[in-house]
Amino acid sequence: MNCFLTGSNGFIGTRLVEELSAGGHSVRCLVRSPEKFTDLSRLPGVTPVFGDLDAVKVLEEASAGCDTVFHLAAYAKPWSKDRSLPYRINHTGTENVLRAAGNAGVKRFVFTSSAAVIGPSPGVDPIDEDFPRVVPFFNEYEETKAAAEELVRSYNRDGMECVIVNPPRVYGPGPVNESNSVTRMISLYARGRWRIIPGDGTCIGNYVFVEDVVRGHILAALKGKPGNRYILGGENLTFDGFFETLARLTSRHLRMVRFPVSTMIAIAGIMEWQASITGIAPLITAPWVKKYLNHWSLTSRKAMNDLGYNPVSFEEGAGITLRWLKQTGKLT
């Protein structure tokens, strides 16, 4: 493939560029500054295109001659001082990339959305891509991503082959920061510094290894059915099950504290109030707390059947992640 990719500095994007390069594909990466592209610039077949999602002319030039676009760039933080930023990046930015790809005659467009758009499951039974959302969106990220999905589907109806992928809670080797929050939690637990279980510990989430998500993106580009969305998930686990797995893998059986929902929401509210005064982003917001105290039980059966997607278990993926954290000195 001759590819144009946005979000190359992100957690998933960086690994996708590396995998595409290793597979012999040519990749143009949208980056805002040269210093953020130092490592990727050394990979064969990878070239930078300097600009952002507002630079329509740059996007058109980057798309020219490409057969595939991977659009991963997004604003996924729980809070923004500029309330218009999530919409500008997630919706308007997607529209700019779609328009540029269309004008350049790009054949295939892979859009990275989120399983959060599909919505929480009403119970413990897994839901799929066609499950109708019956609850309001929890935050601006979900709302703007859902609007961007509609844009992608409209371009598919107009003739571009568009495929949407919806990963849930991604973890694995990569930056140990807020964009890789599950790995950060794994690292903190392994170091004996995480002892909180949200709520009563029974809420289910779906956890997927980053390497599976990367392979899922490439499979979606090669085999995905135009106009379809694919959940690129992993294993469904309760919070209790998540930490029990970490206890086995690390041989650390920590005394965990269950945090009541009301307490978590109150703390998040205080953080938001402080942010409104200081401009310093809160670690979490009340809507995001409410989001994670629902069941998010998912099935990736469609991706398995259509794409040949085959994710690893959480125990295997977390084990790889813990070994990587140890080898890179991030557990000291």
C-alpha cells in the first residue's frame, strides 16, 4: 500500500507506522513538528508531511498518489480548556482528511473510532457493532467521534471505500501516560502503587493488546467491507478479574480498596472545579467516571469472521507488557 496516516505520534499510530514499514508499505505521516518525528523518520518507506488537520492544502498534497488513508488523529483527553477543541479535531479534522482523500482519488479510507461510540452493554452479555445505543453519550469524545463516523459513512455512500474500526481499552508497550492509561495502571500495580478498584469491582470492560489493534487496522485496510465498522476488541473482564490477573502475573497480592461511585464522582467534580480556575487539566471528570461504571462487554466476532482478526488473551498481553516494562526499566 501507499499510505497517508494521521496520528503517527500516538500510542496506536506509532506502532502502526512501524508495522506498515516492516511490511514494505510506503507511509506518509502527518506531523506537526520535526522533533516529534525523529524515531519514525529512520524507518524505511516512511516520510513526514508537516502540518495539522486544519491545513487542507497539506492534507491534499499528502493524499495525492496514495491508495489508502489511515486516520487516527483525535482528541481523546477527558477535559479541554478550549471547549471547541474536541469538535474541531474529531469532527472538522476528520472532514478535512476525508475531503482531501476524496479530491486525491484515494480508494480506501480506514477511520479509527472507538468502541465507546457503540455504547455500554445493558448487561454482561457482549454486544456487537449493530447494537443500537440507548443511552446518551457520556462525554464530548464519544459525541464527536460518533459525528465523525457519520461523515465517514457519507463519503462511503459517495464512492470512497470507507471502513471504521472501534477499539476499546488498548494497552501494551508504548508511552506510559494518559494516552496509554491501562498500561499505566498495570505499571503502577506492579510497583505496588495502585490499590483502587472502581465501584464494587463487577463492571466489565474489554481490554485489547495494542499489537492486535495494529494488525486489525491493516486487516481492515486489506479485507474490510466498505461501509462497515469493526470492533477490534480483546477480552471482557471485570475490574476484579483485571486485578486478579495482574496479581497472578506479578505475584503481588495487594490489599485493594473499593472506591464508591459517589466518592469518585465527588473527587472528579472537585478536580473539574480546580481546572476551571487554574486551567490545569483534571486527571478525571465526572462524566468519565460514570462511563467506566457501566458494563462495556463486547464481541469481535465480526472482525474475526471478515478480517481474520485473532486477539490474544489479557493474561498473555499483560504478561508481554509487564516483561517490556521490566526490560525498559519502567518498573523501577
